[in-house]
Amino acid sequence: MRRIYLDYAATTPTHPDVVKAMLPYFSDSFGNPSSIYGCGQEAREAIEGARASVAALIGARGEEIIFTSGGTESDNAALKGVAYANSNRGNHIITSSIEHHAILETSHFLQTQGFEVTYLPVDEHGMVDPDDVRRAITDKTVIVSIMHANNEVGTIQPIAEIAKITGEAGVYLHTDAVQTVGHIPFNVDELGIDLLSMSAHKLYGPKGVGAFYIRKGTKLLSFLHGGEQEFGRRASTHNVPGIVGLGKAAQIAQQEMDEEAERVTRLRNRLISGILENIDHTRLNGHPQVRLPNNVNVSISYAEGEAMCLNLDREGICCSTGSACSSTATEPSHVLLALGLDPLQAHSSLRFSLGKWTTEEEIDRVLEVLPRVVAKLRAMSPLLKSHH
Ligand code: PLP
């Protein structure tokens, strides 16, 4: 049975050209980039090349990029780093209720350390209102962190508008762009952000490596103390193959992103309308237009998300019931609840996320299998019976 992978938002397969670019740095050029002899310097050059590629992808300068272990580390570094470094100015942080756990749990931690956090609500499409940001800012606010696009429902936030507000107030703006870097074009200067998190494994790079953009002049504390790597901001011997892989992935993204976003958007729309038209009692979650090119999130009433997911898996189709990080939890998704869904609707939701190797045939196969799976589950569902 051929596998149909539709969970690119959880992680992407590593691009074959990325693997090829990484390989020499495990063996031939294995040197420590901090060493002064030849093979150390080869590794150093490769890292600086990757830094330039990542910087170019988001319109930053090389010295504003530091390499980390992924999105989670960058998110932690942004919130904790700014909060502690600026605690003489204030102790207030603003974020949204639909952030990834990397931001939400870091915020909860900071609350135990004397910081105050405002969690902004979102509308029924998952959109933060910039006016809410404006109203929430006090003279104690040091950082606002709003994700660029949501990993579950795909809604893209009005970051540029929010940046105008934080800029005027003299408050740092961080954005978790893990789901957008390499998928939709953007530029840190045009958006007006001060800090940004990204992760290689969401853009066809390897897992366990990411980057953290820090606008020049941003006051930030480091949390990994040790060697002088990464401008003294993040100690530890570089993950050279991983960083090289991220650099290659950034290069490929820059070349292919526009065309790819268009292609995937067409397939996404085909899947959305196919589901809404062919299965009754369904609704699209997230913003109908302002959403990631590859995101489909639907609630299918009277069918349970996990049961649908497992039945689809039996037919070779991989999708997710919410964010991958919470696939072992039985709690309904905090994102769907924040959009106003009731727990039952949230439990009956599926996320399909498309990518580089998704084909029209695969989408049509899902549209053939899913109605069958839903009909079977609804026939067994006591919830449906009570509905009729
Ligand atoms: N932020 C968002 C929006 C994500 O989707 C993810 C990954 O699931 C992360 C952060 C965490 O990234 P990483 O897995 O690289 O730590």
C-alpha cells in the first residue's frame, strides 16, 4: 500500500538534496568549526554559508541569525531572554491563546517567576485583533509574542499591523514563524519584527536544528552558557550537518517557494471543497482565505477525530487530529476551543497538511476514502443516533 503523507505541518521528509549536502559533514569534514586547522575551517565556512542562506530567506543579516536546536529552543530563548534582560523596565508579556506549547508553557513558567502574562483571545477564524494588542500594552510590557501562522488551523496573523503598534510603544515583537518560513515569502524588515523562531524540519530540513533571528540591538540574555559559539549567545559545539542541512533547505525554499505555494494552494482548495461538498455536517476551521497554503482543518460532526485518523491510517493516509505535539493527549485542542468550538466539535476535527510531494491523485484518494470512513463511524456513533 502506498503511503499518502498529509502531515507536513508535524514534520516534513528531509529533501534528498539536503541529505546529500549534509553527508560530507559527518565524515570528511567532521572538524570542529572552532578549530583553526583545515577541516575545522571547512566546517566553519559551511556554517557561515548556511547562515547567509537562512538570513537571505527572511531578509535578515547573517550576524542576526543564531543556530539553535529547533523551534522550541528559539521560542524559549526569545521569551525568557527578553523577559530577564529587560526586567528593570517591566515584567509584562503579551501573547495569544493559540500559540504553540513552546510559547504557552514558557509563558506559564515565567508566571511562576514573577512575570505577568496576558493571553489575547482570537476571533472565530483564529485571528488576533491588533487593537487588542494595543489595549493590552502597559508601561510594564517588555515583549509581545504572536505566532506568524497557527500550526493547527493555519490562520496567518496580521503581524505587520501588530509590529506598528509594538514599534510605537517601544516593545519588542517576537513571532513564531515555524510554520511559515520557507512556505510563504516574508521579510523581517517589512514585517517589522525583532525576534523570530524557525525550525528546519518544517521546511524539508533535518530535525533537531533551527534558527533564531535577533534584530541588531535587541537586549537579550543567553541561557546556554559555555563556549563562545554563535557570537557568545548560544554555547555548544555546532551541529554542523544539521546547520548545513538547514542552509540547503533555505536555499531550495527560496527558489521553489512561490511556485510551490501556488501549487499546494490549488490542492488544498480541492481537498477543502471536496470534504465540505461531499460530507454533510462538516465545517472548515481557521480563516477561509488568510491561511497557510498547505493547511486543511475540518470538523466532521458525529465522527471522532482519533477514530477517523486511525481508520485513514489503515488505508495508508497519514493526517493529524490537532497538533502533533498533543496527539497523545485526550484534551481537546486549546486552539480549536479558543476559536469557539465546543469540546465535541474539537474532538471531531482533522488536520491535513500538504507539501512538496503531495499530488492531485493523493487528494482524490482522500476524497474517496474519507466519506467512507466517516459513514462507517457515524453508523456506529451513538452521538449521531441521538442527533436524529
Ligand atoms: N512552534 C510551532 C508553531 C510549531 O508548529 C512547532 C512544531 O511543532 C514548534 C514551535 C516546535 O518546533 P521544534 O519541533 O523544532 O522544537
